[in-house]
Amino acid sequence: MATIASPRSARCETPSLAPVSGFGPAVMALARRLEDRMIVLFDGIEARREAAAQRRLLGSFDDRRLADLGLSRSDVERF
């Protein structure tokens, strides 16, 4: 699985709109809005995956280690 650069920098790195520059301004604006929404979508997916990874990691800790962090087992299950 290929990793994707930070979605916020995706517009700078991808030549996505360059080949379609022959289209009118309305189409270009629509393409930019679509690109912005895709970036927001992928940011949300990335945030959920990171949160799930953190929950898995915290779930693997024993109660004593969680207590050292100021957490309990129910705190981990709530996240």
C-alpha cells in the first residue's frame, strides 16, 4: 500500500489541474472545490485511522501502565 503525502500539500505536489486548463473557469472552479473536498475527506480518514491505532496501542497496555498515564480501562474504551 502506497503512502500518500500530507493531504494539505497534495495540491502543490499534484499536477491534477494542469492538463485540464483548456476548460472554462466554471469547470476549473468545480475541479478545485472537488479537490478541496477530497482533501478534507482524506484528512478525516487519516485522523480516524490514527485514532484507531492509538486505541489499539492503549488497549494493549495493562492496567498499571494505563494508571501511570492517568487513564483507566474504561477511558480507553470510551475513545
